Amino acid sequence: MEPTTILEQTIARLDGTTGTLSDITQGRPALLVNVASKCGLTPQYTALESLQRDYESEGFTVIGFPCNQFAGQEPGTAEEIQEFCSATYGVTFPLTEKIEVNGADRHPIYRSLTEAADQDGRSGDIQWNFEKFVIDADGNVVQRFSPQVTPDDAQVLAAIRSTLE
């Protein structure tokens, strides 16, 4: 049977444990972000972790999707990615297996996500690392943000809060 929502899509965690996106979100709204360890935007991990800590108790989670499609900026193994994220940025939010977010091998979760338009009305391919999607507890895209919009931007915070009301 074909999954009907992104929450029903199968994806492995960075440690290789396979499940669905719903298993990772645990019925909570989330911020989905394609991440990379060697990008000029990598310091956004700090703000992403702050969001996780600030909103986790309210039933929200951040989920990182490592991706090596942009200038090879996520070349590491799962173990290297996990070590870098925890040692450098203290990341506690869930990370998935490394996936592709564009092209023929785009992960099904991102096939759905890229249908949503960002704050400038742009939908389609992911532009770069750290593009962000706020989803509600049912897996619906609430808002999409370009990579340059930081996780602690007022627009992102407003979108997150709207999922918690």
C-alpha cells in the first residue's frame, strides 16, 4: 500500500534504524531541514538546537536530513556526521540517513515537501543546504523557508508557534 502522507514515508535514522517519518516526529509538529557539515550555513545548527531545546517540551521537534548534493558539503559517513553534530554543536534532535533532496533519486519525503512554496512564492527544487519546512502534526507543510532565513528568524518562530496552538 502506498503511503498517503509524508509521515507514512519510510526513512532510516542516522544510526540505521528504519521506520517512518511519523516514528521520528512521534505525532509532533516539526521543522525539517536538509543539513550539511561543511557549508557556510552550517553554524545554523546552533539555532536549530536552540529551537529543539526551546520547543521540545511543547511537543515540537527539529529533524535534520543530511544531504551531500550541494558542492559535496556532507561527505561523511553516518558515524562522522553524528560525531560532528554532537561534538561541534551539541545536536540532540533526530538526524536521518543521508538522502538526496533533488533529482531523480530525491527522497519521497522531499518529493512532497518541494511542492510547497517558500516566502517568495518559489516551489520546486531545494536551493541549497539548510532549506527549512515547518510541518504540522499531520505532516502538512505550514511554511517553507529559504536557506538564508535563519532558524531563529521571527517568521520561522511564528510558523512553529502556529503549530503548537
